[in-house]
Amino acid sequence: MNYKMQKHLMSILLMLLSLQISSLQAQTTELDLSGTWGFQTDLMDFRRGSLSPRYNHALPENIELPGITDDYQIGYKSPYRHIDRLTRKYEYMGPAWYQRDIEIPATWKGKQIFVYFERTHWLSSVYVDTKEVSKIDYVSVPHNHDLTKFVRPGKIHRITVCIDNRFQYNTHKWNHAHTEFTQINWNGILGEMKLMAIDPVYIDDMQVYPNIADNTIRVRLQLNNTLKKEVNGDATFMIAGTDYRLEHKVSVASNDSVTFVEATIALGDKIKRWDEFNPNVYEITCTLNTSNDKASYQHTKSATFGMREVKQGKNHVLVNNRPVHLRGNVENAVFPATGYAPLDDASWERIMVLMKDYGLNHLRFHSWCPPKAAFRMADKYGIYFEVEMPMWGKDAEPDEARYDFFRREIKGILKEYGNHPSFILYCNGNEITGNFDFIEELTAEGREFDSRHLYSGSTARTRVKSDQYYVSQQTNKGPVKVYEGLPNTDWDRNTESDVDVPVISHESGQRCVYPNFEEIKKYANSPVEARNFEVFREMLDDNGMLDQAHDFFRASGALTVLEYKAVIEALLRSSKSAGFQLLSINDFPGQGYAPVGILDPFWDSKGLITPEKFREFCAPTVALLRYEKSAYFKNETFTAEAEVYNFSSSAIKNAKLKWRLTDDQGKVLKKGNLKTQTIANEDVSSIGRFSIPLTHITLDQTQKLTVHLSVNDTINNSWNIWVYPEHRSLMQSTDQVLYTTVYDEAAKQQLAQGKTVVLYPLPNTVKGRKSVFHNHFWNPIMFAWPPMTIGCLIHHEKPVFHDFTTSYHTDWQWWDILNDAKVIEMSEAPPALRPFIQVIDSYDNNKKLGIGFEAKVNGGKLLVLAVDTKKDLDKRPATQQLLYSIDKYVKGDEFHPQIIVEESFIKSFLTE
């Protein structure tokens, strides 16, 4: 090869290498900052005292970021066992310093340089070498610090970051962005963390406003021009989605530090809309190319959006002009595995899939705003979000510093997450009190700032002028809350919900389940521990009932499932209701610990109900029945009005509607059809009425029957009813069996003769607590109102129930029994004595309680039943049947109590 050829090849290689280096320089606009950082705590807060702040020195310890101090057992090792919440293993609240020496690439000369933290908690302060750059106190959005004036490309700089997780303003200590009740008050840096270098003319913000009427979008760009000299060029928009691609270019010119550019882009007929059934998401990428007489500049920014509009309807939120009914859950930042809300897509995808699995389409973020990954996954799966600031209670009382924080925070949320189609509702916060002129200011300015969402001033408190929807327990027409069910279903919340804005039922459900102590081990690798569960378990053990812990959990959990079915169906029957927000499908581990979910705090199933069964009464289409009661005499007729709740994607044409009555073995006793018809969409439709005379039903050994209703054999729902013969002669004494309401000399003599006494004292002669059907509201620690019980464990295998069909838990047939009874305190009874109707005490008390028990007393056989047998007994078929079963039992050969109790115990729970 001659010299000339070698030189030519060398020139080509050098040119290629130069191009490659240039390409690398153009691509290297970000530096990932995850990894090892220097670290030091600062509980004395030397920065505020000007006493040799940490940025003056190399920090002596190391920490891995992203992460939080709890991951490295930094802080005060807590010796406590908090009862009202999970216990944080290592508590740290104060400034903490993070430090790294970073070489700024020489190729970044002339660029704007930022350090970006996706989520910090709460205040972040950045220092370059020994100079303070800036402080940012957003809670809900990333922190982006401008380092341009403080760094020199090609030089190594020491970047020191102070994260201060103390409360920066006097805000409510329960808001879910900060409280130790749910996610912990962590200190650290999470999610994406990076250095960014961008050209001096760049896109600071890009907002997309869909218009579904003409299939266009209005795109609004904020261009920042740090040159402060005129530049010209173009912005090229690339819009891409499944089987869709469009390019659009507009000219731009900027001669000011901030320039706004708007473009209206026609998307054509192939663009698809976004909603819960068709979550079509598109990505818009804008490439900005500008230049002046000295240089050319480029910047690219992307965003996701959906063709979705939200409007205020008469009773419903309208998505793309169609009414939606919100079947929601309240999300309280409950993430005990990490102590903070996840920032990865996979974790949020799991939650959105679970939401869909359980028939839900809506998630309210109670007094906090989730990170971007949550919005991305909600966009993908079609979940409607309500987002709030970290605002609660007295946060609207006068405090200008706090007010200014909220003014910044709302705009930060709307700017950062406003493009996401899942973000349909915004509310300032939870149950706010104070200055509602300020709340109106925030709400009105939010509406003016970003019209892509509906706005509300506060949940469950004073209405403001700018409200476009209302989440509450109450309207001016009455209660819209539904916390518990009834043994009849012919009721709704229509009248109360029919006001001037759509009304969403606030924090529905809230029925307490006894804790599952098996969950304790799930916290082994968490920053928190369920030490309160350990205390509750020890109390139960001290009271001799630890072996019943799982039974208490199962029985109370089954009752909660029963209640939630009734609660949800009542709100589905309410065609004028905009929806509900269940509190909650997963447990809330604070405020006294509220295990109200069918999922535990880790979003894992408790095994109480399958998603498939839950969707029978919580789904876009649900078969419903209205009927007057759940317990019948055999000579009565069951009559029901059938309805279909249909908020699916379409009407159901030529729907085949069937009903049937089965026994507890599934045998069909009666069946029939309703008129084939088209079921309207976006409504609750009455589809017919049917009656079943119960006289000719052969009961055999069963009294529990099930009424089924189906739509096209694919949509199914069912309800249990109970049918009993009428008993006119009950509680008849014989020589061997004495029925008595008082423990008197006759009763004592009967027992002394080795005979049987059935003691059924009048409720006002029993010292114990009042009996109720429902399990406790929310939790008994926060709301310590009587009777502080969590349902009943029924020892259904006992022969006393041979002629009374029941499960191990209470169902609606127990309504007229339990609401007319008293709860006997049985702590002084022998440990081996277990009542056959055992009331479950609150888990922070764990006393043995009962309504019915049997024992040996003074040589005789005693059965005690603290149920009112006088009040309207002719209208209480289940109570009659229970008494009949008891009568056969005590007069038969199987009644042989084994546990001996002293007479003093019997006297202890009687007033006379």
C-alpha cells in the first residue's frame, strides 16, 4: 500500500472516529447518579447554626442511592411497640447529607446543567463545592436544581445534597405524604437521579390538550432561552401509538428568556380515544431545532397522553361525554415492604392489575400524590385517578407560609402529571377545615390553570363555589355514606346524591377484621415491624384464646366480605350516585391500625374472597336484586325486583335474564326467566319482578337457600335467604327442663337435682355490652365507642345448632338474633369454657365474650342464652328457629355440658 493510499485511509478513519466521538458527545446528555455516595447525619443541624456545615468536609460514611436511611439502619433504634401503627425499626428525622465528587464532561460546555431527583422527602438543598445552589421543597413532584452557574465542564466538583425530612411547614401530621401511619417519614433520594446537560434553548414544559370533537390536540410548549438572544427554527412533533404514527412541524422564534409556542395538530380518523375499556395511550415527542448566527441548538422532550376529555355531568363524571360510575379504592400510601411509595412501573402495574381483578376502576390518593410510574400504569390499564396534595384537617387555617407552599404544590402537580389521561379528578386534600376562601382560591386557580381535570375543594367538608364534584358522607339532602349493610336490599342513596354536582360516597365500608398474626413474619425485611400484632397476640394468649386467633380472623373477615357486598351493591343501585371510594380494599396500618381490607397491607389476598367472586358484585356490569328481608317463614313469599347495573362499554342487546332458587347443596328448587330485553348502558335498569312462594319448598335439613340472577349466563350474582317453619310453642318447661329468665331459687333447685335449666335473661338484666350485628367501624383504637366487638365466631359444629343452619361466621339470618341480645363478659369463666355463640372482642382488649354457652353448675346442666325472646318474636323467624334448635338439644340425649362453672360466675353477669 503506497503512502498516498495510507494517508487517504487514515483520513477516512479519523473522520469516522471524529463522527463517532461527536455522536457520543451528542448522546451523553445525562449522567446516572445512582450508586455509592458519601453520607453523614446531622441531627444537630449545623447548617442552620452556621457551625461548620457538612458540605465543608468530605463525608466519612457511605450509602447507596437511590435509597433511604432506614435501608442502612441509620437513626434511633426504636425499642417501642407502638399499638396504633407499625413500628419503624430505625427512626431518623432531621437533615442528612449525601455527597459525591463528579467530573462534569468537558463536552457540556455551553449547556444548561441540572441535577434531577425524582422524589425526595422533604426539603432538598444542593451545594456545589462550598456554594449553595438552591433549595426545593416540593413533596409531590421531582426536584430539579439548576447547577449551570456553579459548575465548570471539564472540572471535578463536589456535589453535596442535604435532605431534611422534618416538617417544613406546620401541616397536618397525618397526611399520607409524611405520616408514620402508612409510608414512613423517610429521608433519602428515590427513583431516577441524574445530571442532565441540555442546550441553552430548550423545552421546559410541554402540555397536551385533546379535543375529541375534531380529533385534534393543542400542544403548548414553554421554551426557555438562556441566551436571551433571538433564535429561529422549528419544532417537530412525532406522535406514535399502536398502529399509529404522525409527524407535524411548526416554526418557532424566540427572543426572550421564556417563549410560549402553541400548535394545533389534526390527528385524523385513526386516532383512538382513552377510557377504562380502551386505554389507548400515545407518546408525543417534540424535537426543537433552533439556531442563530453563531450556533445551532437541539432539544427533545416527550410526554404520554390520551384522547380523553372529562366534564361535569348532572350526577356523574363524564369521560368523553359518557357517564362513568366510579368504583373506587382509597390509596393511603401503604407500602410497608419499603416504607415509601414505589417508583418503578412493575410495582404499580401489580396494583392496577389487582384493581381490575377486583372490578374497580378508580383510585383516590388520600392526601398525597403518587409518582409518575403510578400514572403510567393507570394510563395503561384504564384506572381513573383522584389526586390530592398533602393537605388535611386544619391546613386551611391562616398561615401564609403554608398557603404559599400549597399554591406552589398544586401547580407543580398539574404541570408534572397533567398530561396523563388517568388523572381525571383533583382535590386539594382530606376533610379540610379553616379558611375556605383559600380553598376556593386554590380550586378556582386549578380550574383556570388546567381544564383537563375536574376540581373539588375538599373531601367531606364545606363546599366551595368552584366544586365540579363532591366526595362526602353527606349532602344537603342527607347521608350518602354507606358504611354497613342491611338484611334487606330495597334501598339506595339516590335522593341524597341528586344535587348540583356529581357526588362520590366518601370512604365507604370500613368494617374491621380481626388481625391475622401470620402477617407478622412478612415484615422481616421491612423498615417497619408489626410489633402491635405481637402485643395483641400476647394479650390473646394471656386470656387463654390464642388457639382461636385464626378462627377470629376468618369469622370477622367473612362478615366484612358480607358487609362490603351489601355496601357496594347499595351504591350500585344508586343510579344518581357518581360512585364510591372504598376504605379500603387493603389494610390501613395506622390511626390505631385498621385491618379493614380483603387484602393485607402488602396488597396480598387474605384468602377471604376470590377476585372472581368479588366481581360478581363489583364490576362494570352487575346483576342486582331488591327484596325486603333475608329471613322468612315458610308460609311467606319471596318477591324481588331485578335490576342490572351497566356501566360497561356498551348496551347489552337481547339479554337473556334468568333466576333460580337453590338449596345449600346447589340443587335447583325453582327457576324462571324474565323478559328478554336490551339493557341500557350508563344506567341502572329495572328488568322485571319475580316471586317465589315458599310454602311448597321442601326444606329437609336445610334452611339456607340461595337466589341467583344471571344475564346471558355470564354475569351472575346471588343472595342467601333463610326459610323457617313457624314455631308457636317455644321454651316450654318440663319436669327435666326449666326455662327461666331469672337465676332464682327455682333454678338453683332444678340444678341441684341434676336437671336442666335454660336461662334466657332479659337484656336489661345482663351487665354486659350491647350486642350488634356489624363488626366495628374502622378500628376500635381510634374510635373506641361501644360495644368494641368484631363480629362473632359461631361454633357451628356443636349439636346445639343441629336444627339451625349456620356457618362459622354470622350471616344475615343472625340479624334479628344479635341486635336483640347482650354480650356476656366471660373472662372469669374457666379457660376451657368456650361459648357456642362467641363474640370477638377488639384486638386491643381480647376478652372472652359470649351470648350463649353451656356448663355444669351445682350438679345440674345449664344453658345460657342472652337473647331477647320477648320482643316481636312473631316477626323473628331466625330467633324462633334458634330457640327451637336449643329446645330439641336440651331435651335430647346429646346435652352433656363438660365444663364446671361456679354459681358466682353466673351471678357475676346478672343485675339481680
